[in-house]
Amino acid sequence: MMESKRTDWMSLAGTFLSVVAVISILVVLLRSAFPIFSPARHLSRFIESYGNIGQGTSALLWGQRYLDLIAEAFLVLASAACCVALLKPSKSAEEKE
């Protein structure tokens, strides 16, 4: 039998996007100077701290509490759904027929 050769557009698009991603990564890696074999240079002081940062950070975290609670609720519901999916009994071969 002779099968007709149709262009699978999803495979073609996936291949094109993969090539673009590989080329982009290579361009970034080759243009940037990464010190691979040299020791890392770092500053002894990473940030400048002025004023009372602890109270400012605490006020931000406690003032925006609703964002934290929404994210936690989403994670709890997602983990419960995953547990239910894992514990779902599978159908035997007799039930499938």
C-alpha cells in the first residue's frame, strides 16, 4: 500500500522552534565571557544596606499576605488532585473490553 506523505505541521513547528532555541543558546554562550576555568571573583559586600531593612521587609511580607495565601491554596489543591489521580484504581483487561 502506498501511504500519502502529509506534512505534519506540529512536527515541523517543533523542529523549527528547537533549532531557534539551540541557536539562541549558542549565541548567548559564545557572545558572553564566562570564566569557566578561572576562580570566581566576588565582592566582599553584596548589597548596601541603609536604614532598617528588617522592618521594611517584614511590613511588605505581612502587608501582602493575600498573595501568599492564594499561592498556598493553589499548591494544596494541586497536590490533592495529584494524589487522587495517583490513587485512582486502574481498569483491568476484562473491564476494558
